[in-house]
Amino acid sequence: MRRIALVFLFASAACQQPIAAFHSAPPSTSTALAATQCPDGKPVRAGLQNFGAYIGTWQANRPHDFQFPSDYVIGTIAGRVTVHCSNHGYVIVEEIRPVFASPAGQAVRVALTDVPGDGQKVYDHVHARCRLLQYSSLELARQLGAEDPDGRVDIMLQSDGTAYNAASIKLIKMDLSDSLGADTRAC
């Protein structure tokens, strides 16, 4: 009987998300957080300058794209970035579109330039249609407060077509869609 109990205990522990033991913040409820069009002309504020930044600060660090005036240049590679904000004016969605398809390693590096310096990987999973990564950051949690109390950012890499191709990434999307440690998004 004791052996059966031990087997059951180990089997149930093996099915749990490993991150749960290392992160004490409750799962975020920001999956329903509405992303809206970001306003122009807002002032610069102290804090983050990339993902999670106040839109005035974010805009001060990036020029608009001449071909797509509502978008911004990426800065590290040729392409453009579309952003959406929370109701409080913080950048909570970035859709990064390289002009030329990027290899997955380069796409991840581009995305990570917008993750705060204390960001730590929670997961990295490849699916048939995309690759999903999640990072957690205390700096992001402090900046976004109730909008993202666990300080996580999700990164989705997609290729053209229906299958994920690590050699040809055409969309890098960063947002707050999944709760901490979840991998629930459909590609």
C-alpha cells in the first residue's frame, strides 16, 4: 500500500507545472485585459522603455515607420512594430514584422531586447503552427501593477503559412495573453 501511495505521489508531482514551485505570485487575470489603440503625444514617464512602458516613453525611443505611419521601426532589423496599449496607456502588445523572414534565433533576440533585463524564461514550446515562449519579470510586474501582477510577457513566433518554420519567422507577437506558466494559446 505504501508503494502505491509513493507511486501516486510521484506521478501527480510529475504532472505539475515546474514553475509553480518557484514563483509565488498568483496567476494573472489579465487574459481579459483589453488592448486599445495607443494615443500619441503623451509625456515621457520614468520606468521601462520597451514592452510595458508608458506609451509616451515608448514613442520617445522609437521613430514612426515612413511607409506605415501608425507603426514604428524595429531598430535592430528592417521591419515595423505595431503596438497596442492598456486602458492606462502602457504598451501591452507588440506585433513585430520583419521585412525579411528571420531565423528563430534572431527573432527571439529581437523580442528579448524588449523584455526587461531581469526577465527569466518560464517556458519555450514549439507547436505545429508556432513557437511560444514566456518570460517573467519583477520590473514588468512593478511597472504594470494590477494589469500584469506576475510580470510575465508571452512571445509567439509565427511563419507564413500554416506550419511553423524556424528558418522563416514573419511575426513576433509579444503580449499578456497567458497566465504564468500556461501554454494555452492557439497558434
